[in-house]
Amino acid sequence: MNKSHITKMVLLVLTTISFMAALYLIFFYVPTELSMGVVQRIFYFHVPVAWIALLSYVVIFVSSIMYLRKRSKTWDTVAIAAAEIGFIFTTAFLVTGSIWAKPAWGVWWTWSPRLTSALVLWFIYVAYLTIRAYTQGDDRKARFSSAVAIIGFIDIPIVILSISLWRTQHPSALIFEGGLTPPMLLTLQICILAFTLLYVLILIQSIQINRSILKVRDLRRLKEMNEG
């Protein structure tokens, strides 16, 4: 059993324990919020997936800069793995937000700064993955997608600060303003930990899969060259 396999097994165990604890806290421990009722419990899913959506883009941003500096396929592999996962979590970010908005505001969607900037982030992910899918040439593909990732990073602080810079229906950052009771804060922290562990586990697995794909592709090209 190699070191990578042990690391993944440890992460899997920790992730499983964290999610079991999170689900218990959400449905059996944390009190029901007075104004919104049981629907408020989606908060404990919505905030962690939003955190992962932003974290994943930071990983893409850093990896893209490092690729352009070093031209290493390793950094490009990390970037594409993070983009694939980040797109899924950004979609979940928007979906859970809409589900929460319907009973809270009476509509599925409102063009508030937070929701609009989050939707822009989703389109940036789409643009990144589209370039990865349709641009010819590995280096060209990596350079173009890296440029999109770096330029698109400007949306991240907008998403984070939107509820502070503009008046909006979206709730303020309660976790930083003392707006949560101790049980609510504990539950949210465990949920964020669980989703972060899950993200790291999936990211490691995705990076390894992408490396294997690259190796197979290189071997195929070498075979074609030898046969030619």
C-alpha cells in the first residue's frame, strides 16, 4: 500500500465521520430557526458548497499562474481537476440558493449582487471548461484557459464582498457578525469541515485520473510516431 493510497483512505475515513456528524447536527441537534423554520437548515449545505466553489477557483487561479511561470503539466493538471469539481459545486451553490430563496423571498431568483456575481462565476467556469474541451494543442489549451482563469478571478472578491458593498436581500455574513447561536455555529463549522475534506479527497483522485489520462495519451502518441 503506497503513501497516496494511505492518504486517500485516511481522508475517506475522516470525510465519512465528518459527514455523519454534520448530518446528525443538522437534523437532530441544531435548533430550528424561528423566522424561516425548517427550510433554514439548507443553510448548512448552501454555505459549505459556496465555500468550496470559491476555494476551488482560488486553486485554479494559483495553478494557472504557476503553469504560465513554469510550463509544468502538473500545475495544469491541478487546474483542470479543480475546475471540474468547482463547476459542480458552483452549480450546487446556485441551486441550493434558489431553493432557499423561494420560501424566504417568495421567488426562485432575484438579481441581487450576490446572486448575479455567483452566476457570473458559474459562466466563468463554463468558459474555462469550454476552452479546455475545444481548443487544439495541449500548450495552447493550457495557456488560453489559464488566461481566462486569471482574468476571471476578479469576480471572486466581488462575490465575497457583494453583501457588504451593496444593499441586498441576501443575508449578511452571519458567521462573522455573531448572528449565529453556538449550536448553529458549531453545526456550520462541522459542515464546512466535512465538505472541505470531501473536496480535498475528490481533488486528489481527479488529479491522479487526469495524470493517468495524460500518460495514456503520451503513450498513444509515441506508439503512433513509432508506427509512422
